[in-house]
Amino acid sequence: MAFSAMQPYANFALSNHLQPKPLLPKPKQIPPFPLNFASKSNKSGLLVVKCLNKSSSLQSFNFFDESKDRKPRESLVPCKAYEAHRFQPIRINIEFDEEAREVAARKLKIGLYFASWWALSVVFNIYNKKVLNAFPYPWLTSTLCLATGSLMMLVSWATKITEAPKTDLNFWKALLPVAVAHTIGHVAAAVSMSKGAVSFTHIIKSGEPAFSVLASRFFLGEAFPWAVYLSLLPIIGGCALAAATELDFDLTGFMEAMTSNLAIVFRNVFSKRGMMSVGGINYYACLSMMSLSILTPFAIAMEGPQIWAAGWDKAVSQIGPNFIWWVAAQTLFYHLYNQVAYMSLNETSPLTFSIGRVIMRRISVIVASVVIFQMRVQPVNALGAAIAIFGTFLYSQAKK
């Protein structure tokens, strides 16, 4: 008699709140008896040995029999697989802090100021030379420039386009030496241009850094490194070479240009000290008004209304109505370029302002005047101007 012993399948079920991570069940074959027992049982014929198949069907673990109509439960932890060569870009938004934005905006503003300043200066010098060629009375033209600027600012204050500054007696007292220096520098430059070429005047005025160092050393007691003093040698030498080889050299024009250099240096130093309470636009407006009051009596004494009337009639008869436009453009652009210059000075140091004034502005004016007026320039004269401008660059590097 043969017996067959089989162990039934066992089904296990866990509650839903105790669900571990799903694992794929592996069927296991467990021998029910020892190996030697099978050989013994075959001899006796009393027992047939069969391997027991142990399998677990855990419905709560998301395992099911595909042969049956059972729908799998959704996975507790969704997983997605991607190919290695496919990726999604990570968007990174970099935001600059407030300080970095302010620094960038300030640099942009200063750059626009300097560019506008140089362009307006070129236009003014062109019209100024045209007017002086036809009407050689620099005291009157200088007075008209200051009068136009003062009138423009009074209208701007009256119409609330620009807020009028709040000043007191101490402000006007501090402004007086600046106005005197500004008046001298303005008139001296105009007289120099009336006597010689525009390029000649600006080549001589490119020696302004030398006057700045000497004035600071002897009047203010400020000492500088030896590199600064050595940088003055090419400036002075270049200006001397350019002046000596100038075809239209005039001693009066040369001396007036040198006087303008010295006056402008003091004006810039004193202006930076007095611009703390008033902005650049309003500061230059007040400066123009005070300079106008200083210049008017001297202009009348030096030239006079009778000379002006005769010279005006002669210029209009020779050139025509365009002369009136030249005078209007000269006075307008003079105020605009000086106003932007003071806006630049309000945002920078006197050294940076002087470098921008001497290097780029002088170069722009010299090149434009040579091209427009078709002036004769000797190679030695151009070499002297280049040496002076290069010395100014060395000065700016040594002054840092």
C-alpha cells in the first residue's frame, strides 16, 4: 500500500496598514525528508517522495496571478525610469543683489555723462571758432555764453523742471573764488582761440595735469610720488614741441591758454569742495550767474557796446543770417557741455574728471577741428601733441 504525502499551498495576508515594500517571491523547493530517507523508502515501497512547492500569494503586496482577472493595485511609491542620454535642463535664476545693480547703474550713468560731455564740447568748439573768426570779440561771446546759461536755468526753476537749490549766504561766499577762477579760465580760453587755431589752444591746455600737480604742491602743500613728477616731463615736453612747431603760433594765445589751465585747476578743486550741498546742475547754474555778474563790467570795459555793434553788423553782412544761428548754437552748447561736465564731476573724483577732460575731450576736439577747418598740421606738431597726451596717461596711472 502506497501513501502520498503533499503539503498544501499556504496563503498569507497582511493587513493594509502593515505593508512592507513589495518583493518578488521566489519559489523554494524544500525536501520533506533527508536524502537517505528517499532511498530507503523506495526499497520498502511504503512511501513515495515528492518535493513540496512552497509559494506565497500576498495580495496586499501587489502580487497577483496574471491568469486570473485580477487588477493590480497601484504602487505605493511611484518610480520612473529614464534613459541615460535624456535629461531635463535645470533652470537657475541668478539675481544680483541691490549693491551690484547700483554699481553697474552708476558706471553706466558716468559713461553716458562723459560721452555727452565730449560730444557737446566738440560742437561748442566748432561753433565758437566760427563765431570768433567772423566776430573777434571774445569778451562779448564769453558774456553771452554765461547769460544764456543763466537764463535757461532761471526758466527751468520757474517752470519747476528743475528744483531750485536752497542756498544761504555762506554758500555764495564759498562760491565766489570758484566763480572768479571760472571766469578767468573761460575768458582766457576764448581769447586764446581768437588768436590761434583750436587745436593749438587745446594742445596747450592738455598740460593741465602739470598745473594741477604744481598748484597742489606749492599752494596746498600736497606731496606726490616721484612717478607723478616724472610723468610731467612728457606732458611739458610734448606741449613745448607742439607749440614750437605750430604754424599759427601766437604768443598771446599761448599765454592765455596757460592762464586758462591754471584757473581751471583751481576751479575744479574748489568746485568739488562746494558741491556737497548742491547738485551738479544747480551748482553750475549758480556759478554761471555769479560769473556773469563778475564778467559783465570787465567785458564792457575791455571792448564796449560801440565796438560790438560795429563788429556785429560786419559779421552779419559778410556771413548772413547764419551768423545769428552760430552765436545761438555757441552759447547753447557751451552751457550744455559745462552742465554735463559738472554732473560728471559730481559723480567722480577731481582726478578722474581731469583725466577725462584732458585725454578724451582734448583728443576729440583736436581731431574734429583739424578735419572740419582743414588745418595744416606738421608731423612734428602731431608728435608733440601725442607725447603730451601720452604723458597725461602716464600721469593718470602714477596718480592712482
